[in-house]
Amino acid sequence: MGKEKSMEKPVDDRTERVVLATVVRDRQEVREAEEYLDELRFLAETAGFATAATFMQKLAAPDKRTFMGSGKLSEIKAYVEEQEIGTVIFDDELSPSQTRNLERELGVRILDRTRLILDIFAQRATTAYAKTQVELAQLQYLLPRLSGMWTHLERQRGGTGTRGGAGEREIETDRRIIRDRIARLKEQLVKVDRQMATQRSGRGSLVRVALVGYTNVGKSTLMNLLSKSDVFAENKLFATLDTTVRKVVLENLPFLLSDTVGFIRKLPTQLVESFKSTLDEVREADLLLHVVDISHPNFEDQIAVVNRTLREIGAGDKPVFLIFNKIDAYTYVEKEADDLLPETRENWTLEQLQRSWMARNEGVPCIFISAAERINIDRLRKDLYGMVREIHEGRYPFNNYLY
């Protein structure tokens, strides 16, 4: 763990190369930390960066001053200087003081996981509503970090560096401007939230179904398939920010289907707060379609993240239909005959995995599909029709003329 791990993937000369860093805590497996770094690398790629190397250090807890130990920071510093790297990204949210200290130690720009996700959201936001949500989250993140930014600027321009100097006065001015802007953005969102709540209440008596899941599991592809629409779908994280609602008719039964922003491990609290109206589609849904990428090696942890997030936003008690997507991409490692090690989940065939989840998931229906390859979609439509019909009949027992 003392040496950096270089990435073999060739990068475009125009793409900025970055270094990723993380701390492996006590009772955390190195494999888990590596999987988290893989996700951080995917986030960096989504933001337009190319990963040159990754650094890991095992510590009981992150250093309060510099997050990582001095020895590991020396390794990173030597590498970024040799390779002329301008940015290091850490797989945790850094405190303002940690960010300042790391910039001083390494002499490069420092990003943390939260800032990276906020930057991706800013790139992905297309509607005025989404842009307002993202700007609010960015300003809430920026406000406590202004002091370090101005210290950096004063060094650049040769400021006095004394208390009550130009930098400190500018900081207070900027804080006031940002607080005022945050207040105005919140007022704008409250107005839009009311409008969206009115729109939701005006949708009539139709059953409401919401697609939820970890980011990049294929929700938008499934949305397009079920609703015969053209929602933007891409193999990148957070391809969808704005909630899309479509009317879907299965056989002769209409219902509303919404596609929402994907969840992720350590989703910044600023984003959860800013996107609360978008998440109202989940809270007010009658049925959740929890889409899972079964080809992902860490899909069970992703299920746990989504379930935890649903509980946090007040939607943990909703009826759920678990949809395991991307079965066409599922792979397993076949055990050799002389391999005496215990069998693990990685050794299970798709059929074994299906039987396992169907057996253990009592009370939560599940299905295994491929939205991209249209595998088992007819069965999905049939099962979904039955669930929506049951909800409709329970709500309107004397209004079954549709069937």
C-alpha cells in the first residue's frame, strides 16, 4: 500500500490528469476501499478528468490536520511534481482547514468527493430549476471555505496578511453576498416547490410509480422502454438530474411513471436538501421500482445505500419492486475442482443468484432483466401491471371498469 497505483488506460492529451487519494480505516477491507476508489475514478471521468494514479493509506482515522499522514503526503507530492499533476481528489469530504493544509503541503488544487459531485451536477444541470438547486448546494458548500480561498488569493497578490486587512474585509463582503444569494435561491425554490406540488396534486387519481436506484444502473433506459419516450440516458454517473414524469398504459391501465436523480454513497447533504422537491416524487409515490445493476461487483452495497437514503428522505416504508438489471453483463468466476476455499458470491452463476434473492427477499418481489437487450421485459410489464392494478383496486374498489 506504500506505492501509488498507476492507471494503464491511455488518456487524451487535452484531458486534465488527476491523482486520487483515500484512507483505509480500521475494520475496513482494502478491497472495499479499492472499490470506492473505482467509483471515485468514474466520478472523475464523468467530470472530465483522467486518473493518473491512486494513493491509499491505512490509518485508524483520517488525520485531523491533513487527512493523510506526512509520509504518504510526501509520496503524493513527489509524484505530482514529477508528473506535473495539478489536482488531487480525496474520496471524502474534507474540512476547510484540511483543504487549506493540503493545498499548502502539496502545492496543487485540492478537491474532495463532495466538491467533485457538485461540479458534476453543475455540468449536468440543464433546466433553470436544476441549475437553481445546484447553485444553492454549491454556495452552501462554499460559504465555510471562503477564508482559505482568500488567504490563497492574498498570498498570490502579496497582501498585508494582517488581521483586518483587505482580504478579511473582502471575506466578510463575500459572505454577506453569498448569504443573500442563498436566501434568494431558497425563496425561488420554495415558489417552484409549491408549483410542483400543485402539479402533482392535479394529476388526478392515477397510481404513481417512481424509479429509484444507485446512479448509472439503467433507470432512464428502463423509463424509455416502459413509457416509449426518449429520456436522456448515458453510461455516466448522474445522467439524469431533473425528474421526468410520463403517463404509461399497460394493457388498459394508465399510471404515472417518474425517473429521479440517482443515489450514491456519501451523497452530499447540500444536494439532498436542494433536491428535496425532486425527491418528493419518491416520497409521494405509491410504488417504487428499485433498479439494481446486477453486473456491478458491489451491487449489494449499492442496494444498502439506496435503502438507507430512502429511509433518510422518509420513503423507507414504500412498497418496492426490486428490478435486477443488466443480466446480460453479469459475470462469475467458476471454481476450479481442486480449489478448497469456500465458495463466495462471485462464484455463483446467474441462476444461483436469482434463486438466492428470490428465497431471501420474502415480501419484496423481484425480477431479473436486461433493459438494453430487452430480456424478460414482457414479464416485467405483466408483473408491474398486476402491482399497479392491485393498488388501484385498493384505492377505488368500485371503479374496476378498466379491467
